[in-house]
Amino acid sequence: MLGCGIVGSAVARILDAHSDEISERVGARLEIRRVAVRNVGKERDVPLSADIFTNDAASVVSDPSIQIVIEVMGGIEPTRTLLIEAMRSGKHVVSANKELIGSLGRELFDEAEANKVEFSFEASVAGGVPIVRPLKESLAGERVERIMGILNGTTNYILTKMAEDGMEFDQALAQAERLGYSELDPTADIEGFDPAAKLSILATIAFNARVVAGDVYREGITHVTQADILNAHSLGYAVKLLAIAESVDGEIAMRVHPAMIPLTHPLASVRDNLNAIFIEGNEVGELMFYGRGAGGSPTAISVIGDVADVARHIVGGGRGVGVIYSQPAKVRPMDSTVSQYYILLEVADKPGVLAKVAQTFADNDVSIKSMLQEGLGKEARLILVTHNAVERNFQALLAELRTLEVVDAIASSMRVQSAED
Ligand code: HSE
């Protein structure tokens, strides 16, 4: 095992506590032979003898008595090099590293293929929620059309606290950090890098395509306000940081951004730091996977599931499904995406304002679905929701609205993910 932090300690504890059941399921007993850590002397509450710890990770990945390397150390380097060395010395690898797989996954998939070893990474997406193996194996006969996920616990927690407890963004973020949900640098969470990496991993598998985190359009939640959340509720929506991957006309569209989603949609009821993945398939229809997306024990369960799977293959022969690329990945540009939109305009309440605003929508080929005026006189605000529109048209509309004399400000705008197809 490379690393023995929160997830690694939980892996050691569960492997020990559930050892008999696991060995029955696998057909062999699993033993943690060596653990590479930065600080060997550090006190750890794990059922492992002190002499298996080393700070020489290279000696672990080349140890001939080891068959499976569990990577829970995170980071890009030296992790990448160590995993490649492990594969080249014939070891199967189980990793929880979304950052590495989301950016350099293809190199590792190819290396695993070249060395005829397995590379499993269930824990890299949505912690304890089984989604990688269901996509690869249970849905092998399906053509997935769309994946829509809440893939980051920190931001879901923040949005839940803002919606339910009236907390401000900063206060909710501080609480998420205190509870240990966020990454060391919470920018990865609140700016959407973490869910973008996870989405690229899911899209790679679901669409048999080589895509990376950098291909995902990304917006975080720092500009979401209390007013947006309250307006969303009164219009029948919840605000969520959605990660969406779709196959559209042979192209793959991927995006992470805050969105309003109908309160009746199953994803709207995913609260606190929980994760969920909603899948729409051609044949199977709708599926939803829900659970703990972070934390030592849930993530360790995914790691151990992968280890057990690999171990079963070692015992019984055969190899798990690798990562296949049958599609050259054509990433659909964000400006071609179609969505509904919410927009909050500060305007003056006087004759002709609405006509001017409505004409600007029409000129940009954006059709208004509903409109509500709040406030009077100088304090008037228009809350508009559009029908489906093309992103590029919506952006042009925003630019033009900003120039109108009758519009004081665009207080806010957000995509609306509803069933209007
Ligand atoms: N910071 C991540 C989250 C942890 O909030 O979901 C799991 O990747």
C-alpha cells in the first residue's frame, strides 16, 4: 500500500476486521505486506505491525512478493512513476487518485494493457458509491446517453447549508473544511476541478473515449448567492453543482457548473455532503447511484472491492475489463450546448422596459418561458426563465442586455437543467 492516511488506515482496518468474509469471497486471504509512508515514525491507529512500514516506496513497487499495489497517497508525482514501475514489474494496481487518473489516466490505462495487469480505480469517483464497475460491467450492453452527477461533497454541503440554514457561502465553506469534507486546498472543490476530474473518468468509461479533466467546461459555486437559491426554490428548483456528460451527435459534451434542477428530480433531494450519479441509458432508462462520496471508510470499501476483484482474477484466472477506446473523442464546444437559463435583471419599472428586454431576447433567438417582476420603481427586478437556447446565443444575449439603458444590472444568471429536450 502506498500511503496510509485517512483512506489507507480505513483499508487496513476493514481488511483486518472483515478478513474472513473477504477471503471467502475472494478464495484467498489478503495480506498487507508493506506500506510506504513519508513518516515511518508517525503514530497510527492501524492493525499493522510497525516493521512493514517503510519510506522507500520504490522498494514496495518492486517487491516480488507483492501482487497488488494499492495507491492511496494521492498527487501526480512521484505517484505516476511509482504506479508505472509497479505495472512494469507485473503488479496489478488499485488507485483512488482522481487527480492522476483524470489527467494522465490514458497513460496508465495503456501501461496496464501493455503489461497485462489490471488497473482499477472505483474509489477515484464518488468515494464509496459503486459507479466505475457498474458502468464498465453491469452496463456493458448499454449505450449511455447522459451522466448527470453531484460528484463533490463539499460544494453539495455548502449549497445545502445555504438553502436550508440560510448560511452564507463563506460560513458554509468554513464548516465543510472543519468537517474534513474539502480537499486541502478547497479551490479544487469550490471551483469545480475535483468534480471535473471525476466526470472525465466517468465519461471515459461510459463513452469509450479518451477525455481528460481539461476537456470539461468548468464553473464553480463562488458566485451563487442566497437570492439565487431562494429564487430557484420559488420557481420550483434546487441549486446544485452538476457534472454533466452527454453524447451529442457523435461528440462528447462535458460540463461542471451550478444549475437549477427541478425539485422533483431525484438529484434535487441529494443533500449535505452526499454524492449521486444519475444515468440515462438508451435501453435501461434512468438509474441513480447514491451515497458517501468521501471519507475514509466509504472510500476504503471501494478500494477493497477493487482489490477483491483483482485477487479473484489472480486466484481463478482471467482479467477484469480494461478501459476501452472505440471512439475518437470529439469534445463538443461549450458554446454549442443547449440549456434553459435563469436570469435576474435589475431594471427601472417604467413603460417600455419589458418590451425592450423581450425584443433583445428575441433578437438573440432566446425564447422566454416565464417572467416574474418583483419590486417597484427603481427597485424592480425581472426573474426570467428561458426555453432551451444555445449557449452562444445566451452569452450574446447577456452581452447585449448589459448595454441596454433600461437594464441597471444583470444580478445573476444560471443554467436550468430540466426535462425540456
Ligand atoms: N473533496 C472531495 C469532496 C472529497 O468534497 O467530494 C472526495 O473526492
